[in-house]
Amino acid sequence: FMDLKTLYRQVIMDHYKNPKNKGLKMTSPYHLVHLTNPSCGDDIQVEIIVENGIVTDVRQDGKGCSICLSSASVMSELLIGKTVEEAKTIINDFYSMVKGEDLDEVKEEELQEAIAYKGVRDFPARIKCATLAWKCVEKAIDEVESNE
């Protein structure tokens, strides 16, 4: 039997070592957003495609700490196939969780593997690491929507 912290650590390390949706396409219709977290040296780029109100692809790449890079991987997997509205809800729930707010079970389930970052709330300096890729994707969604 593993305690939750161990399980969460395994999720984080797995996504760090075997990142999903890694590598940018750099072609239209991908929309790219690049953000950095100077305090930790994290440097993340996220590309998305939104078609008919659905996030059909999310690509991520960058360099940084294990929390930042694994979170980008988890985020990319979680948001592909979601409507823009669902994606925004999940992003905001993720922010709430890492800031220490308690989510109901339904919201926690919707976060799937992203729940592994719940412990970040105890390390305020790491909140930026965990949320950087999510800030990228949020900005990309906003930019795509304002261009439509």
C-alpha cells in the first residue's frame, strides 16, 4: 500500500521522465505561448489548436524543474479533447487546488492526474513552477478566442 504522497510523487516523476505531447509543431493552426519563471529557471512553451470550441491538440516543450515539466505534461494530456469552457474550468480548479483551496470530489476527479500537485500548496515558491504551463495554455486559449 502506498500513501498518497508516494503515489503523487510517482505520477510527477513518470511525467517528468516520460513527458506526453512534448515537442512543438511550429505550424499553423497551432497557437504558441511562451512563459518563463525566472525564480526557478523554468522556461515553457505551449501550443494549442482550438477547433469549433474544442481544444484538439496541446503540445508542450521547455526546460525547468521536475514540477514544472511534469505539470506541463499532465496539463497537455488533461486538456486535449475538452471544450474551451471545460478547459478553463479545469485550469481554474487547478489554480485553486495548488493555492490551497479545497475542491469537491467532482472537481478533484476532473483534475485526474493533476491532483498529484495538491501538495504544492505547502511550498509557495513551487506554485509558480506547477502553474507555469497552465498559465501558457490559459493565455493561448484567451488569445485564440480574441482572434476569432
